[in-house]
Amino acid sequence: MSNGPGISGLILDEPLLWEKGKPGRTGFSMPESDVPSAPCEGSWYGDGVDLPDLSEVDVIRHYTRLSQYNFAIDTGMYPLGSCTMKYNPKLHEKLASLAPIAAAHPLLEDELSQGMLRLIYELKQFLAAITGMDQVSLQPAAGAQGELTAMLMFAAYFRKKGEQRTKIIIPDTAHGTNPASAALCGFTAVSLPSGPRGYVEPVDVAARMDDQTAGIMLTNPNTLGLFEESVREITDIVHRHGGLVYGDGANMNAVMGIVDIKRCGVDALHLNLHKTFSTPHGGGGPGAGPVCVVDELVPFLPTPVVEKDGDSYRLVDNLPDSIGRVHGFFGNFSVLVKAYCYILSMGPENLKKASQLAVLNAGYVKEALRDVLHLAFDRPCMHECVFSDKLQRGDKVTTLDMAKALIDHGFHPPTIYFPLVVPGAIMIEPTETESKDDLDTFIASFKEVVAQSSTDPEALHEAPRRPKLRRLDETRAARKPKLTGDM
Ligand SMILES: *Cc1c(COP(=O)(O)O)cnc(C)c1O
């Protein structure tokens, strides 16, 4: 097996600190006490805290090893589709943690937080410019919450107009959060199968769009990595019936500053700052899912909004039709700071270039693997490409087998079995931050895995072989997670 990144060297076993401790070990030496000892009554630590005795080196090695147990974008390529696991410059983390920013109190008066308000105001303008939309709310803390915010605004919009609209059209390739967000706002999801070429077909939208339908939730580029060919036709149909178009913009990495989303006919769009705009995605850390809207929806935006008054900035609350707050204070502010720094450090031309390189890299992987893996839709792809295990089924090798084998080569597996419309899907999003050398190593490793499916399929059924833990029973791991140290 060829050596991929980060897979040579030792794999260390690490017990719990309680198992490592030995009575009497200590991290420091104290001089002998020269005063009489006294009992510690009513001590703050109680009387029964069971802490292990450990030396300094025990503790340092323990935590350093644990810090290396996890695979991360800082250790290797992480080509999860529909996730944009790209490398984010550390400088932005540093700027977001500068004391004047990180320690600023969110309850400070407007006059005392002019810098923060300016940052919010300008970031809204940047995101509006990048997407072509009119106004932005930075409050939502995740993509799914951005969707929910947009759906709440749709509901408020129709209430204001006195219209009863109970349904919303959602293509079958949409992220699972779309129907959930719609349902939380009282809309019933009407599923829309994608057409034979992987696109949403206008005739199918026309067949479902009526006076009781609030509109459509459209992901573009869609979750097959394809740019919706008929996006303008689709949004025209929805508008003709008085509906609204929601755009799921989590996949913005392919089109930053290149596609004018408003001109595509989108009325509300959410962005995942924690995918595209320099906050790491995954791991449950803070995120931000700003919502960008057209003028017609501005009255319904969450409050408070930041406005500019001459040279100063202030929070404005008196919007009678607003859906109200969706997050405490200003949303996840540190994420907003990182996005602001990213946009300023890149500039308009380089943001476009980043998207172009993301598309180029996905296209490169697609072309390099299409001879050995079945390509689900043979169309030009955007930020990601979708294959399947169709060609390997004769050898009884599945997508799961190949994904697990990639771990032995030092790669995080791509997204698998999603979107559901492609049986055995393998969805690869390399992102713009991988060099050609790293892409070539990934491609070579994947080809090696595929070759093994005919020469030694049994080995693939047992993959991964190199990590500390082998193939897990995934259902049991999810239902009965074992969170203690002994495996
Ligand atoms: C990631 C993603 C979401 C959800 O974003 P979260 O921040 O995880 O809630 C929604 N839609 C698409 C297409 C996505 O890729």
C-alpha cells in the first residue's frame, strides 16, 4: 500500500488519567512545611474528589496524544461533499480572539461599541455585494437556523398579505434540514424529484406550484454539484403564482461573487459562514448562517438591525413586522469577525478566484476518477463531484468498503450515501485549498483502492486495517456510544 499523508509512525494507546495515575506522583515539589498542619474544614473542594496523582510529563503526554487522536483539516485532506472542509487561515482566528474584540461586552451602549457595530454593518454590506442580495441579517447561528429564519419570514410575509399558503416545494436532493425548517414554520414539504439529468425541471415545478404553495427551497449549486440550468425559469414560475424562492446557499464556495443570486430570482438565501467564509466546519463549534434577502422581505428581518447614522452606528428595534430575535445579542460574533477578516484579506477578485479554483479542483478529481468510478451525472460539476459504487458491485465491494479503505491511505472518507437519489453515492468536495500534489495523492490512493476491489475484495471488506479501531458496527456505535476509555 502506498503511503498517504499522516499514516506512518506510531499509533499510541492512551488510557484514562485515572488508569495512569500512581499514588504519590506529583507535578511539582514543595519544600517541607515548617508550620503545624491543620485540618481543612469546609474546604471548597469538598472531601471526596477522586483526582489521580500524576507527574507533569504524564499530563502533557496524555493531552498531547489526545489532541492528535482526531483527524482534522490541519492534519490532512477532508473531502466531505456538501461540507466545504477547507483550510482556514489561522490569522483570522487570531484576530477574532484579540482582547478588545473577544472581551467586549454585548450589553455595552451603542456609543461604546461603535467598532463592533461597524464590523456588523460592513459585513452585511460585503455579503450583500457577494451575493447580489439587498439586505442581510447576521443573527442565525447555523445554516439550519438561517433556513428557519427565512421560513419564518416567508410565513410572516404571507400573513401580512392575508394569504393562506401551507405547502412548500423541496427537491429530493435538498439537505435534510430544508424540510425540517419548513415543517417548524407550519409548511408541508412537497417533494420534487430531480429530473433524469440531475436538475430540477421547470415542468415539475409548474405542476406543483399553486395558490396554496408558499414557494420553493432551492439549493444551487445543487447537492449533486450541478448548477441548476433552468434556475431563472423555475423562479419565474414560482413568482408568477405569488410564491417566494428560498435559496440554500450553503454551497456558496463554488460561486462566491460570481453568480448574482438576486438575478437568479432568489428572495431569501442563507450562507454558511462556517463553510465558505473562514470558520472551520464540523466538530460542533460555533457557526453562523446569515440570511440575505431582497427589499420586499426587509420589513420581516430579525431585530435589532444595525443602521448607519452619519458617521455612527446604532441598533434599531422598531420594525413592527419583524419576526423578532432569533439569537441572543449579535449571533456568534467571533464567526462574524473571521468572515469579515477573510473577505477583507481576499478582496473581490480573490474571492472569485477561490471559487474558480474550488470548481477547478472538483473538476480535476472528477476527470481523474471517472475511468474507475461510475460518474452519477456526466455534466460539468461545480464545487463537488458525485460518483457511485456501480462498477464495483460485481466484485461485491461497496461505497462503504472503499470509504473505509481510504482511511488506511490517510484520507478522511468523502461523504457517502448522500444525496439519496444516487444509490451508493460517493460525494467528493476537494475545495480550493488543496494543492495539485495533494489531489494527485488522493486520486492515486483512490485508484489503488478501486484496483483492490477486483484483486482482493476481502481486504476491502475488512478496511480500515491501520487505525486503532477497525470497522465499527455503526448502528451500535450511534445507538450505544461507549464514552469511557476502555474499548
Ligand atoms: C451544511 C448544509 C446545511 C446546514 O448547515 P448547518 O450549519 O449544518 O445547519 C444546509 N444545506 C446545505 C446544502 C448544506 O450543505
